[in-house]
Amino acid sequence: MSTIADVAARAGVSKATASRALSGRGYASERTRAKVRAAAAELDYIGHSSATSLATGRSMSVGVIMPALDRWFFAELLAGIQEELLGSGLDLVLYGIREGTAERARLFEEVLPHRRLDGIIAVGIQPSAHELERLLMVDSPLVSIGAYSPGSSAVAIDDVAAARMVTEHLIDLGHREIAFLGGTTDASTHAFGDDRRLAGYRAAMTSAGLAAHIRHIDSAPTMPGGYEAGVRMLGDRRRRPTAFVAVCDEAAVGGIIAARRLGLSIPAELSAVGIDDHAHAEMFSLTTVRQHPRGQGAAAVALLLRRIEDPDADPVQQLLPFELVVRSSTAVPRA
């Protein structure tokens, strides 16, 4: 069986050049690529990741850190990341470890600093645990999705603007008693994006002269969390809001289910908005902000590949587009 060394000898180039020409990663002139591909075809060479690793000094693998794999947003992100990595000939090493666990702390302190990876994509970083700072100390190119610092590259949407957009939609309809559902106030567990969405809601309410009406209902950003928080928020008729902004669509759906079980009509008695455009948003006619997690995953891989090729390049923070999708979960408040 032919090896990368045989191909390199036949083409008259080094093993590293032959590997770059065949993988498409790194610079090689079109003339050199054609010569190496012709040599590989003549020798019936089939590339192998281990051989490429030996020739280039790279592991040909990228580590992906995620807090959960059972939620729609993270699953969509992972699908986009995986598709792009496979298309680039790179293996995916997945670390799906929940926030606040001993295993997650060990990942940052012991595992990653000693694991040979060509790069790292980090999702759902905890600011309070200084996870991003720890990753910047690992000797691997880094791209985060969501959280970022001036020293790292990142892909995200503007969570503050997204939350402000849906809050202003409710204000424009005439709502004043608007609550924010979801996101925890516990600094040890809150997510970077959730915190920024709460800030966007607060900013919209304050700008509209409604600072006195700001109300945050603490909960996990999940459907069960939204349901439990919704029961708490809506159970007291004297303090019941006319609308709520959910930290994400899953929490919004939980809040809608709570409202319906309490006999409230959506949107006649209660308007609801979310953020994400979850796969179930259309089913619940949910007004929301549409973002594209698969596209974010693909953009993160593209940014990481550029970092791998040029580790000294300046960090890039890439904000991706989003849009308001108005469905039938919102209406003017009852007189």
C-alpha cells in the first residue's frame, strides 16, 4: 500500500507539502496540487488521518465543548460544526459536560491543557468560572460561540439587541406590565447569553419609561423551567403581567403551557415572546427572534480554520444576523 512518503517522492515534494496539497489545508500552488494529485492517482494512494498527522505535525482533530446535548440550540450548533469539520477532513472530539460540575472543572484544569488538539470551539462558557481565561492559556487556537473576550475570536448574535427587539415589540403593542421569564440570577451558573438578554429587556423597559415595571422571574432556560416559573408568575392575579419575554423559546413554551393550564388565553389575556425560533416555535405560534445555530456552528469552524492557518492573526468577533418573526402569540393588551 502506498504512503504519503511515496506520493511525495513521486511528485518531488516534501511530505508536508504533499499533505497540504491533498488535504486542501495550508498553502500549495495549483501546479503543486495538480502534480501531487496525479502522483496519488498513479499510486492508488488513499489518505489516512494518522499519516497526515505525522506529516504535518497536527492532530487533525478539534475539541468542541458544550454544556448540554439534549437541548435544541446546542444540537443544531453541533450539527453545523460537525458538518463543516467533516468537510474539512477534521475529527470532532466532543466534551458535553454540564456547567458547575467537578468533571467540567477537571476538563479545564487537567484534560485540555494536556490534550493535543488543532483547535477548540467552546459553547456556553461560564464567565464566573473564568473558563474563557483558562482556555486562552491552552496552547490551541480558540473560537467561542456566545461568550467572548478581547483576546479571543467568537461567533454570536447580539443578544442584547435581540431581547430589546422583542421587548419593544410588546411595548409597541401597548403592554406595560411585561415580565422577563427565565435565566438564573445565580452568578455561579448563569449563562453569558442569558445575562445579556436580560440586559436587553431591562434596557428596552428603561428607555420606554417603564423601569418601575421591570420584573425578572428566575428559572432554568428550559421548557420545565419555563413552566415552573410561569406558574409562579401567573398564579397571583394581582401581580399578573399582560406579557412576558422569555430568555429562549423553550422557556417561552413552558410559560405558555403554564398559562393555558391556569385557564389563560394566548394572546387575548397574555402575550408571549421568545428568542431562538426553536423547531417547536411554529407549533405554538410563538413570536420570536430567529437565529440560525447551524450557521453559527459553520461560521465558528471557518473562523477556527483561519486561526489554525494563522495563529498570530488578530482575534475576530463575528456578529451574525437575526430577525423578528411575528406570529399569533402577541396582541394588544385587554383594556
